Amino acid sequence: MRPRSSRSDARRLTTTERGELAFDVGPDPRTIGVVLRLGGAAPAEQELAAILAARLPQAPRWSCRVLRPAGAPPRWDPVPVDIAAHVRTVEVGSGTDDDVLAAAAAVIREPWELAAAPPWRVTRLVTGTGHDSVVLTLHHVLTDGTGVLATASALLGMVPPPPPTPSAAPPSPTRRVLVAARSVVLGAAEVAAGFGPPARRTSLHAAIGPGFRLAVVDLDLARVRAAARRHGATVNDVLLVAGTGALARLLERRGEVTDRLVCSVPVSRVRPGDADRRARTGVLRVPVPVAPGLAEAERLRRTAVLSRRRRRFASGESAVPLARVFALFGRLGIYRRVLERQRVIDTVVSNLRGPAEPIALAGVPVTGIVPVAPGVGNVPVYFTALSYAGRLAVTLRADERLSAQLPGLAADVAAVVDELAGP
């Protein structure tokens, strides 16, 4: 099944998309993953391919490869898509969480040939238990964390496709200047809001290696919301405290003590009329107190005050200036070295909003959704949360060297939330 694409769709990558290419310095590819846990057997490859063939024309970017001509900016190049080649099956040893997550991690680590085909795949994880999973993987250049779920849900037929957006008249030169100026001001404010002392040097700051492990903490969303409200905070604040609390406990077990851990919090801006949800994610930098003896409730109250101040400047507009810096580092060939030595942050905490009601894939109920973020530099643990049908799944992506500590980290995340939520 090969949907046709118009060559007139070819265009240069945006600044933020070029930044994502520069960010792709390994050791693992810059891949976003979404694991759909199913309440039954996965739909057949042919059925998934047929659904994608019907929906793919509504997301033109997913029918493009990325070309990087010598001496010219990289560009999107529309190509006929062999959808069957993008859908495949992996046999899993069992249906246990450990085996399914290990198989998903192996799929997410697979490299991309960006110039050969559009960088996305759909993989059936067949367990033999009657309860399978389907993994969507894509290169971050295609979209951001919020866009992947929205676009994937539409492409895989889990939600109705968005209605077509009428073409708007191109803005006047004056309007373009005003929009650009506003973007610069908002982006500078978002970056400035994160200024502060560097992260403390700890054993966490070591260049990550190839390979990672996954663990998932399943939480009751209503309980987390109630805990947040009780302390004048948000669900995102609870996640910041739970993630840093788990890392602080790991450091304590190593005989290390610090008074703060600094989190990067991605901020995504949805642009009207963008069917592809192109990559455009800014960041906020939030220092979370973790001093020994500080009660979890007090940590949450202090974190809520800090994050509330910084959220006032959250616009996603820092994506463009940061991408320009990333691209410059890439051209100079120093990006990986810079990332492996950075002390700007200790970890990344993302919070994504998924469907509030249960959904199904080709008639098979989706019982859970597990998000997986890409890793880079010297950040050994990423926390990515996604709400779905009353549950909050928190995925821990840990560097291979922390695999033995991963169960303890996951247990500590749950323990911090339990303490905040109370009996």
C-alpha cells in the first residue's frame, strides 16, 4: 500500500526540526516510543497497514524522508510509502511486564535511515498469552511528545481524524515581523525563567552508554490530583517531587547528599492548523529541594511555589533559540561532548495528557499506554508520565548502568506519591 505524495510538499526543515537532528548524537537514536498495552491479541499486520493507508494522507509529514544535501539545508522529501514495510511483528518470550518492556526498549533502540524512508514504525509485540502490545516508534524530528500521541491515535484509527483546517491567507510582512518579535521575547523570557545555580555534581552525572531499561509505575490519577490539591500544587509538581525524591534516595544509598536536584520540564505549544504536530518543544528548568530531613509535603509545597513562578513564562517559544544553539553545536562537532559534561540539569520530567476515556485499536481495547522519551548526554534517568482513562503511567527510562537500581527507583517513586497522598 503506497499512498501517493506530491513533490511540491518538499520544503526545508524548520529551525526546531534541524535542532532535533543536531540533538541526535547517540549513543541511542533520538526516538520517541509509545507502547499500547492491549486487552487481547494485536490486530494483524495487514489490518494495521490498511488503517494507516487510509489515514496517512491526513498527516503529510509522515510520508516524507529527510534529505541532507551537501552544502544545503536539510529538507523534507515526500516519497511513496511502503506501509507494509513499516509494520512488523516481534515475538516476545512472555507477557510479563519485564519481557514486554525489554522488547519495547530493543525496538526503540533500532537506528533510522532518515534518507531512505519516513522515520516511523509500528511493531506488534506478540506474547502468546492472548494479551499483546503494539509499539509506535518515530524519530523526534517528526513531532514532539504531545504530538506523537495525538497523531498516532488518529493514524491508527483510535480517534476520529481532525477536521481539515481551511487554508488561511499568508500573513502580511508586518504581521510576520510582529509574530517573530513576540516569539523572541517569549522565548527569552522562558529561558531566563530557568536561570539559576548549576546542578550539584553527583555520581548521576556520567555519560550514558548504549542501552537502557524501562520500568513503569501505575498510579491512580484521581489520587494524585487529590494529593496535589491538598498541598496547593499540580500533578506535574507531584511528579517533580516523586522523581527527584527517588533519585535523592538513590544518592543517599550511595553515601551522597545534596540539597537540590534540577529538573528540565518540556513545554510544548500546539499550533493551530498543523496536522503533523511538528517538533516544537521548549523547556523550563525547575530546582527541586531534596535536603535530608525535609518532609515530602514540605518539598511539594516549596516545589509548587517555584514551578508556579516559572510556569508564568511557559510558552514553548524557547524551542527556536535553543534549537539554534543545538544546531550550532552540531555544526561545530562538539554537541555530544557538551552534553556529556553539562551540569544544567539532573533529570527530565515530562507529563503528557492522554485520552480521558478508554480507546481501542481495531476493536481491541487499549488497557494502558506507556510513553518512552529519548535519552542523551549525561542524564541517566528520565521520567515520562501519561494520563489515560483515570490512570497515570510514569515511565522510568534508566541508563543500562542503573539497571540493578531501577526496581528500587520505581518503588521509591510510588512511595513518595503514597506519602503525599496519605491514607
